[in-house]
Amino acid sequence: MEFLCYHRDRPGSLPLRHELTEAHWAYMDQYEKELIARGPTFGDGGESVTGSVHIVGLPDAAAARAFAFDEPNYQAGVYRDVLLRRWRNALGRTMWDFPGGREGGNRFLVLGFGAGEPVDLEVPAGRDDELIAYGPLLSDDGTVWLGTAALVRAPDPDAARGLLTVDRYAAVEVHDWEFGGRR
């Protein structure tokens, strides 16, 4: 089963985040084989870290909750909240398989929170060179559509938002994002 975990930073927690960098990476190293995508999100034009996204394949929802809430930054209070949802890897690949590579262009996390009938379940045609990760957000048992999440290379936030059928979502968030992991 695949899960999307988005830890949102608590305001003013950047010094603590920096202090815990090695502990965070060591924790993620334990999940190296299970990670589909990972990386920080940014605000203020890339000037401030606002969170961390991790897409991971784990056996069940209990394992996903342990992954999300045992994470050192979470345990230390870096994060203000956590979005944890079942997710389906519609591309069938990891971010490391993205043909566009780690560098070049603007990268975004797009989160569309569902409202009503499912939409955007299929990978958008002709976007292979832009999509890093793509799939629906689902209930723990995988039966209820709760939205769509994507990591995408796009010229700007509006183009990234345009990936989704915007008027079919209760809300759409777009966050600057970059490939994560050890440098």
C-alpha cells in the first residue's frame, strides 16, 4: 500500500529542523527501499521551509502512522500537523525514475482535496515529462476518493494548479517543492 505523508512545519521551528537534519535523514534511510518520493516544501519564494512530503509504500495504515509519527522532527515538535492519506501510484515509478532528473525547472507539490464524485483518477495525457508523482488520495481502506496529489515540474504555481480540474475540489494547495534526501 502506498501512503502520502505531508508534515507541515510549525512557525519558528527552522532552527530545530536544522538541528535534527541528520536524525531525520538517518530515520528516512531506514525506509530507503519503501520511498517513492520525498522532499521539502517552501514558502516565501523558496526562502523558508514549510514542510516535508514523503510518499512511501508500507504494509498497512498502522505502519504508515508509525512512519509519520515516529519521525524525529515530529517527535521534537518541528511540525504543526500531519496530512497522512492512502495514495495510489498512478505512474508506477519513483521520483528517482523521473526522466527530467533532480534538477532544472520549478517543482511543486499539488494537493487537491476532494468534494463529491472522484475526478482526475487517470494520469493526464501528454504530461509524462512534467509529472514526478501522481495519484489519488484515498481513505485508509482505499475505497473512498479524498482528492489527488502530484509532484510536478511546471513553469509556475498556476500551471501546476492547472494539472487538476480545479472546480471539482473543495480546495487546492500548491507548494514549492524540491527533491529530498541526502546531499
